[in-house]
Amino acid sequence: MKIKFDEQQYQLDAIHSITDIFEGQTVKVSNFTVSMGEIVGQEITELGIGNKLELSEAEVLENVQKVQMRNHLKKSKSIQDWNFTVEMETGTGKTYVYTRSIFELNKLYGFSKFIIVVPSVAIREGVYKSFQMTEEHFEKEYPGQYCHFFKYDSSKLEQVREYATSTNIEVMIINIDAFKKSFDDPEKENKANLIHRERDTMNGKKPIQFIQETNPIVIIDEPQSVDNTDKAKEAIASLNPLCKLRYSATHRDTYNLMYKLDPVSAYEKKLVKKIEVLSVNSDDDFNDPYIKLVSVSNKNGYKATVEIDEMKKNGAVTRIKKEINPNNKNNLYLLSGERELYRGYIVEGIDCYPGNEMVEFENGKVLRLGESIGGIDDDLLKRYQIREAIRTHLDKEKRLVYQGIKVLTLFFIDKVENYRVYPKGQPWQKGKYAKIFEEEYASLIKLPKYRSLFKEDQYISNQSAEEVHDGYFSQDKSGNFKDSKLAKDGSLRSNKDDESAFELIMKEKERLLSFETPLRFIFSHSALKEGWDNPNVFQICTLVETKDPFTKRQKIGRGLRLSVNQDGQRQYDENINVLTVIANESYQEFAESLQKEMEDETGVKFGYLEEQSFSTITLTDEVTGESKEIGYDYSAKVYSFLVKEKFLDKKGKVENKLKEAIASETFDVPDEFKEIKQDIERVIRNSIKKLPIFNKKDEVDIKLNKEVLLSDEFNQLWNQIKYKTTYSVDLDSDTLKSRCIDAIQKLDAFKARKIKRENALLKVDQSGVSGEGQTMRVYEALEEKRRLPDILRYLQEQTNLKRRTLVDILIGSKRLKDFEKNPQAFMEAVMKIINREKKKLIVDGIKYERIGDHAFYQQSLFEHQELVGYMKANAVEVSNDKSVYNYIRYDSSVERAFAEKLNNDEDVKLFVKLPSSFVIDTPLGNYNPDWAVLVEKEGVETLFFVVETKGSTDQEDLRLKEDGKITCGRKHFAALENGVTYKLANSYEKFKMGV
């Protein structure tokens, strides 16, 4: 099977945020545009063909600031060494985004030389696999743009020459370690990376020189792990990059941040799987002495960390970690708050030898690393974790197998011997986790509830317990599994043996998704934390005995990507995309820990606001009637007001005073902000939200109430709203031309390219050479023989309007002088205006007609939905006779409040949350209304409503598109002509006032 790739708007936004940096660079119209010995966007050099940038630093900075304002990010004050940053949450397609950006940069500007620098073998293999998987997709998207990609290999340096001389798109994928060493000293030449050594086969030149001449665009994947030292920064600078594009979910430095998709946005927009936590841990009864050896160390003396039960001054007992040593912290009786249970536990010795780590007590008790005295046996807890992982896996298979979706479960372990043992001179044997897995799997599949999974027509029907699991580990020369080596900081130290594990995971990525492959449960080393994932990992279970050096965020990243079916099609149903983490800690501990990691790694602060937090709020322009976002500067004013009123502290933390004012509806703003008061409140509410992680114990099955579905009331309501319509568009060409001309005339003046003249007297002294009395003048660049691009062809391709219409718009605007000054900027501005006005006119001129009595939505839409919700998080219980389901699952606090009030309102006889498959066709995409409501007024009159509660609550959605769909919805229901009232209401009170 092959994974299919869809076009996602957020990915296009990220791509355009990079390509627009070079707005004004000469456009590459076709692959055959050649003039004066140069190819557009390229120049022929001594050693090959390189990228060529025509824009000045000032022009690029202006473009950067425009993109940042559009994306509501803080404006840069300088180019910062030509670094440009894109932040995207794990699992949202970062590699796809920078790969497609390569094609776009070539298409728009002719740039053809790119280098992707990665921190590790794992990520290198992952990037290479991604290029292979998307190769066919991009051939269709960009016909005629051939892209040659390869992994840098020091034994194949002829590839570097080919890279430098090729006229195609060339992409080199290289490890930072392959060129990080510096070699100025000839005596150290033998230690140099080969890329820095002179080669006879290259006419005495160094391979790095060929690369430097190409002036490549360098893409840094995970820069926090790539250029995190001065030597690494020096190495990347040695490539002579035109610019550096930096992509990660967890940047350490955000130079020129161009686009940001943080974890909260990714979860809220459903771009990654939801996370639910299934906790497997023992109850603490504190009746026996409990001691667990967590870690040992011999740095600055022998010491260890143990977990024990401590009695506080108020008499309460809690389980905590304590550091012990053989000297002054050796008596657990004293360390536990003098609990009698620990008398006699005095440390006698600590052994830190690898493989034999332990603590010995004077009473003869010995505690090995990862083991515990008292409490439930650790292996028993691991067995329960494995059992729950298998049970959850089978439950999901029952739901998803008929939808063609294969379910995978991933177990992280820290020692290969726990999965497979290699006795000397004997065949390998199963480790304890492999044995436990097979025992639990064989037991669970016998349960009656799973019988349907093992019918003859199911792909898993004849699979034995041995066939369904396997391990991905490093392998030695004999093919035996081995532990990966870790650096001092706990990160993976990759070597040749590790590459075998990475290649296996990467090469089998698609095969693992197929029903033809029996493997469904994967055991992997916890060190394989980066560079690979699989979209159909639905369960992650960590079985580590010792302190785990890897973060929760790194682990869940292996399964966050949205799943695919057997046709390779991405699944967007949130009922399907749920990642279950089987944790050996409580839900609260897991959620708090993950949230803290996200704050530390991404800078996202829960319960904090920033100066740009309100920049996406929109206001209607009194002159043009257009909706425009208030932007950074206005947002900063709102922020200052909140700080001044002590609603926020100086760091932006939301104070209790503000939370109480919002909750009691007493929050108020000065007159200048009155118009956007509700929007300000919405942003504040969103900032107080916690990360959406669900507790498996709160899970409820949302079941169909067939009695309500078959009731007279429901049939009454459904018969009013069920009919389908078709639409036609009456696009008035003269009105379109008039609106476009008016908008183009209101554009700001376009600036021509500038030439700077600087004059200074050089001063030479012991401190060096400097300039005195420096003066500067700026002139407009008058280019007499500048060849202008074909504006009509460009606008035709981008807007699909006829040439005659475009000519009328351009001539009528009387702004063609601006086209001569800055052709690219003018063309793009006109294109955006035409497309915007066209969308508005299409919605204004749309007409809906009911198709007839035989085209309608079936009631079975409700029967085909398998829903799961979480009490206290996204589900509200409903009275028995009020809705077709026992719970309503909501998407926002507005929907939750609306559902609760519908349920409690005596006038409301029936209400339903319309299923996602109930869609109305619009020229702006499918539209799914929120609610259908049957109201009985004063016990006599029956009223039918379709209610939209989303309205303007989604601050990230484009206002024009959102309003357009709502207008289309209103026209659709009006065309049914059967008394249904369509209402837009972002509160229940607003809905009831109109009834």
C-alpha cells in the first residue's frame, strides 16, 4: 500500500510563510526561460550551477515582517544571519512542508540547490523515506520539476560534483557529524571529515568547495539538536548558505519566527490524535515498608535515589523520592519521619557497577536497581500494563477493522534481554516481556467479546500469538538484537548497528500498515525516540524498569500522526484518532508532567497571554466594509490595559482577579475596546484552558436511543430539515470589475527597489579599521531595460478570469505605474484582491433550490456513528427522551453550555447535534451545521430551528470563509420552504430571545 497525501491549508500556510520571504525575486515562468547565459534564479559558476538571490537584505526584511504580521507573530528587527524559523507540532507534517517548500521555491524563483542537515541517523533515514514516499505525489503536483535527492555518503563523493553541476532540483540529506570537524591545521588533516579534504578526482579541490559555490538553501531539521554548539554553527556557515530554514516542534532559539503551529493549536484543530491516559498503578496503603531503588551514582561520592513512604508533621503519609548515602543520609527510619516500619533499614553499601547496581542494608536486605521491597511486585504491574495495552488494542480493532484501518501498539523497553535472551552457544529464547505478552494475548482473544475479530474472513483469524509481535532493535553482525548505547545525557549514540533498526522501521513503515502483515504489536528500545513514527500506532506502553531519560512528549510523538486506511487515505474522524497511553502513574501526574514538558520545550505557557495574543480579532473597516484583523500593535494595547488593571502580572500570567471577573461576567474594558470585548473574553478563556488530555476512566460510550429516533417528535423535526438542495451562482462581471478596481485603487503605494550610497572616512589604528563621518543616501533604482513579466498570464492562472475582464480591471485601476515599479508585489496584491472579491460575490449571488422529495439525508446517519466521550471533558449526559443519544459530545465551552441549557429547558422537546456527515454543499467547501431543535411555544405552537453556535468562536478560521458558509447555510434552509428557522447564536440566551 502507498500513503496518499492530501492538501492541508495549515501546511500551505507554512509553505507560503517561507516562499513569501522572497517576494519580488524574479519569477521563474517556465523551465525554459534562458537569457544572457543565465537561467532565472541561477547563475553559472566555475564549479557548477548555484542559487542566486536578487533582493537586498532590506527588501527581504520587509517581506519577513509582512509574513509575521499576517501570522500574528512578533516582527523581526533584523535578518539574524539569514535564519528563518518554522515551528510545527510533532505529527503535523513538518517534513512534507519543507519538501513541498523546495518545489515551490524552485517553481516561483528558480532556486534548485538544497541541503537538509539532520542531527542523527534516525532522522536522516526518516527524511529519506519521506522523500521516497512523496516522490510520486510531487511528480503529479509539479510536473516537469525533476527532483534528485540522496543521502550524503563520504564513500561516494562523486555525488557532490553531480549535485553542484546539475540543473535539476538537487537535495542532499546530510548528518551534521559528517562535516562538523574543523581542519585548519594541516597536521590534523588525517582526522578531517572527507568532505573537507582535497581530492585528486576533483582537480585538487575539496568537496565542500563545490557545495559552497552552489550557495545552497540549507534546511535544518531539529535545529535544537543540530546547531547547538559553536562548532556546529561554524560547520553550517561553511556551506555558504543563501539562507537557513529551521524546522522543529521544540526550538531552542526562534530566529525570525515565520510560522507557528503549537501543541494546543494542533490538538484543538484535530490535526493530531487525541490523547487518553489509561493508568496502571497500585494503591498505596502504607501498611508495609516500601522501598524502591530508582537510581545510583558515584559522582561526588556514592549515593542513590530511593522511593519511600514519608510521614509528614500532620500525620499524613505520602510516597516520595529521597537521596541516600552510606554516610549522613543512611537511616530510612529517620528519613521516613520516624515510621517504625523502616527501623533497621540503614545503608551499608552502594554498588554502581553497570549491571550490578544495588543498595545493601545492615539488616541483610539487598535492593537491586528497579526493584522494590513492599508494594506490588514490579513485574506484576508490568503484566497488567501489557494486558491493558492488548485489551485496548483489541477493543479498537473491533471498531476499526471494518473501516479498513490496521491498529498497531508500541511497547517501549529499556533492555533487549527483557524481550529476547541469547544464551551462549544456544538458540535465542523469549525474554520475560515476550512471554508475558503471549500469555496475556492468548488469554484475552478467547473472550466472547472478541470472537468477531477471529472469524475466517478477518485478516487476523489465523494469527498465533508468536506471529503478531516482533522487536525493532539494533543488531550485531550475527543478527542478534542488542541494546542501543546512550550518551551521558541519555540521548542515543547512533552507530552502524543502530542503523539496522532504523532502516527496518523506515523501510517497513508502509508494510506495517497493511492487513497482509501479521505484525501488530511492536517492541522497541526506548532510545529510538526520534526520527520515526507510524500513523497507525494507537497504543503506547512504556515498560522501563529504571529512571526513563526520555520525555513523555518524545514517546507520544511516535503515534500522534492521523491514521490511514488500507487505501492509504488519511482519516480525519476524531472518533478514530485517539492515542491511548498506558501509564504506570496517575492520569493527573501524566497530564501535569506532559503539560510542563510542553511549556519547557515550546514556550507555550498555559494560563499566560502575550502581546500578540489578541491580534487575530477582527474589526470591520468603516470605509471599505471589509473585516480586518486588529494586528500586533492593537493587540499590544489590549495587553497593556490588562497588565495595568492587574488582570495579568508583568510576565503575562492570568491572575485570579481576571478569572473571577470572567466567571462572574463582571469583566469590562475601556470604550476603545468595547467593540471587541466578547472576542477579548474568548481569547482569555482559551488561554486558561488546559491541554486536552483525556482520562480513560472517564470514557463513556455514546449510545443511540432508538426510541427517540423512531418517535413522532424526531420524525417531525427530521422531515423539516432532511431535504437536499443544489446551488447555482450568478456572478455579475461588471460588479466584480467595479469592486476590484475600487480595492486596487485603495492599495498603498508600491516602492521601487532601492540603491544605497554610503560614504565614510576610513580610520586605521591599533583597534583595527573603522569608518568615521559615515553618511548614506538612498536612490530609487531606475532600470531602463527591465523585462516585465506577463501579468495577464499570471493573473489568469491564479484567478481563472478571462483576459478581457483582467484587462478592464487593470486599466480601470489606473495603477499600472506601480506594476513597473515592483512587478511581483503588484501582481500578488492584485491577485489576492480579485480572489477575495470573487469569493464574496459568489456567496452574494448564490441561489439554492430544493432538489425534490426524493433527495434527502437518511436517519441512518445517526446509526452509523460510533462515538466515545469523556465525562468532565467533552460529554454531557442528556435526559432519556430529549435527544437521539444518551450523551452529547461537545467541541467547545459554548457548545457545552448550549447543550446543558437545551437539556434543562422545558420548552425544548427534542434536540440533536447534527452528525458530521450532514453537510451542505457550498462553493467554499462543505458546511456542517451544529444543532437541530424542536421547540414547543406555550404548549401550542411547534417551532423548528437549525442553530449554528460556532459563529466567530474559532479565532483561527478565515472570517470571510466562515461568514460565507453561514450565509450559504441560511440560504439552503430558506430554500426548503417548510418553516425551518436558521439562527446564528454564540450563547443560549441569544437563541432564546429570538424564539
